[in-house]
Amino acid sequence: MFDTLTERLTQSLRNVTGSGQLTEDNIKDTLREVRMALLEADVALPVTREFIAKVKEEALGQEVMTQLSPGQAFVKIVYDELTKMMGEANESLDLAAKPPVVVLLAGLQGAGKTTTAAKLARYLKERQKKKVMTVSADVYRPAAIKQLETVSNEVGAEFIHSEATEKPIDIVNRAIEQAKIKFADVLIVDTAGRLHIDDDMMGEIKELHAAVKPTETLFVVDAMTGQDAANTAKAFNDALPLTGVILTKTDGDARGGAALSVRAITGKPIKFLGMGEKLDALEPFHPERVAQRILGMGDVLSLVEEVERKIDKEKAEKMAKKLQKGGSFNFEDMLMQFEQMNKMGGMMGFLDKLPGMSNAGIQNAIEQANPEKQIKKMEAIIQSMTIKERRNPDLMNPSRKKRIAAGCGMDVAEVNKLIKQHAQMAKMMKKFANPSGMAKMMRSLGGLQKQFGGGGGMGPLFGNNDKK
Ligand SMILES: Nc1nc2c(ncn2[C@@H]2O[C@H](COP(=O)(O)OP(=O)(O)OP(=O)(O)O)[C@@H](O)[C@H]2O)c(=O)[nH]1
Ligand SMILES: [Mg+2]
């Protein structure tokens, strides 16, 4: 996928990499080339227009970043906007609902629904350790039911029999009962394909949807149809709210217009990509990875990474230097720590990288405490402070606290809690502000594990005393 787009984009981006300063004039040609490249990839016109407008706005409104050349900054902007266009981050299936979680697959004829049903079953079984059952409500095409049985057997998903003489609704209701009895986690429902999105198809699937109330309603669509894929998904979504889209046959699609258009046109996330006929050829959709792929794995990507590393490193070094010189750890620094943590994939991603922290019990405890939410709250409080306050924690007094609390819609008690947490972090930072600090920091983080064992929650910073 994206071969031609990649080639064209890298070429045009290389041109801007050399230039002096980003101005309306010198990005004009490159923007035109990027626009052509997107249209050739069969990205829908309105999506392309909006993309170009945003890149232009960002490029011209760029704050001067000393660590970036204008060309680097431009590439970074294109990368960020590409990622945003596809939805920022991977959205997975909602498997938290009461089992059996029903996943309804819909789509046009030959889109790949039946194949995808088996692929998804395999994926959930192997990667998420779920007990998955499948059922076919396709009573129209001869052998459709048999086809699902065959592929289900191949992936080791339990197939629930149905007959072409039954009504789709009856089949599905019966299947749900069976899935309950057998304690299945997930029930995947394959449906009949139609030639077009017509009233018959919508009527039947609406009826099914109403009767079954699936947790996930996924539209399966052939990527090779380009921007049409996005348009059919939209037509479907207008009649019946989708929870996501699965793009199939991306292995045969050199252009990539569907992947780039679906999110912008439907507002719904692409959740998976089908990448081949084999039943293991299904991958979760990660916008940032796809953006990386589009920009090529070569020089452009490493450039983007280097830029991000530079920005982070510069900030981290500045803080370390300040602390070493006896400066204090202020709210601004605290905010930056949170940002860095988010970049590492949040608290969970961060802990995953630490030795000894992969234990399921610990992970559960952390998930319960919901550190992501706590961090968001703390970030909001700091953002509600003035710059002066962020740099001078000593300024805090009752009236300031009251104003800050009002500014972020929280209680003064929450602000007090943040201040306490800040003081604790500042103390810790002081200890680590010497060359061997990082090693010590790691060891002390390792020590958190013990705190969990004792049931004491995650220390002062991530106490779970106010989970909602
Ligand atoms: N190359 C490739 N082929 C795929 C992919 N997904 C499905 N196919 C093929 O597409 C064809 C149709 O797939 P099905 O799963 O039968 O499609 P369907 O939507 O169930 O079709 P109907 O039930 O007739 O509406 C089959 O030959 C599949 O092997 C994919 O990701 N890549
Ligand atoms: Mg089918």
C-alpha cells in the first residue's frame, strides 16, 4: 500500500528540506505536489483540500524552533497532519462489555466479511486470549454458511450452525443464547453482502442490529475501491451508527486513498487492516505507523524521529541542568514530565518497559487506579495556573488556589493534592539530580512493585483514593 504516494511525497518533501525559511512562496510548489500526490492516491478531494489547508496554516504559523531546520519542521508537520487525518491513535474493539460481546460485520458483496470474521476470531483468540464463537446470518448465498464453518474451523473458533431456511434474526438470537451457555467472550456475526447499499440491505441489517444490540458494528470494505470505500462507509453509517471500519485487501492496493479518507469522511475509526488472503493477515490499524509508512521508512522517517528526540532531549537536559545547579523542580517541569510519560505510551507503556513490572496483578492494580485519568487531572490543574505560578510554586496561597480550582473546574482539595504531589516529586528530583540519578530512579521505580504487593497503592503520585 502507498507505494506511489510514498515515492511522490518523499520526493517533494526533499525539495523543501534544503530551503531557508518557510514562507508562503517557497512552500507553494511543495504543497501543490503534495496535493497532487494525495489526489493520485485517490484521497477524496475535500479531505485533500483540508489537509493542504492545515499543513499550510501550521507551516506558516510555525514558532521558530531552534533545533529544527525549516525543511525538517515541514516534514514533521506533514507527518503530524497525516496521522491526525487517520485518527491519531489505534482504536481497539470494545471488549469490556458484558460477554458475549457481539461483533456484527456488514459490507458489500465480496468485501471480505467472511474471511475477516475468521481473521478476527483468530486475532482475538491468540492475541487477547478470548473464547470466540462465530455464526453466519447469510442465508442468501449458497454455501455462505459452509464457508464460514470452514474458515472458523481453520482458526479454532467455535462455529454455531445455522440453516439457510432460518431467519437471520432467529439465527443470531439463538447464537447469543448458545454463546452465553458456553461462556464465550465474543460472538462474531457474519452477514450477507449486497451489491449496493440499498433499502433491502439496510432494512435487514437495521432489524438485526435492533434485535442484537451489538457492541461493535463494523463495516468491512475493500481498500481497492479507494475513496469510494469511504463513501459507502459513510452511506452505511448515516443509516446505522458504525463503531468502526475494517479495510480489506490493502495488500493489493498500491494507492491508499481509502485508508486516508475513511476517518475524515465518516468520522469513524479504521480498526483493522486486512492484508492478505491468509487468515493471519489482519493487523490493528495504527495511524502513526501508517503515516510513517507513507513517508517511507528511509530518511524522512528517521528525520521525524530525530526531530522528536531532539526536542525531548533538549527539554530533559535543560531541566536536569537546572536541578543540578540547585534550581527547584517547578510545576512547569512537572507538566513536562507528564508529557514525556504520555509520549512513552502513558503510565502503562512506561511500566511495561521496566523490568519486573509485567506482572498481571500489578498491571491490574494500576489500571484500576487509572493513572492516565489522574495525570490528565493534574495536567489540567497546572494548565490553569499562570506562567508565574508554574515557575514559582512558593507563590501558592488560598486565593490563588481558589482561582486555579475554578479555572479547571475542580475543588481546592484537588489543587492541594497536586501541590502535595509536586512537593514529593520535587524532593525525589533533588535526590536524583546527579550523574547516577537515573540509575537510582529506576531502582526506586522497581521498588514500587513492593508497594503494590502490600496493597498500598502506587505511592503518593498515583493513589487510587478518588477513582470514579
Ligand atoms: N488479497 C486479499 N484478499 C482478501 C482479503 N480479504 C478477503 N479477501 C478475498 O476476497 C474474497 C471475498 O472474501 P469473502 O470473505 O468471501 O467476502 P464476503 O464479504 O464474505 O463476500 P459475500 O459473502 O459474498 O458478500 C475471497 O477470495 C477472499 O480470499 C485481503 O485482505 N486480501
Ligand atoms: Mg461472506
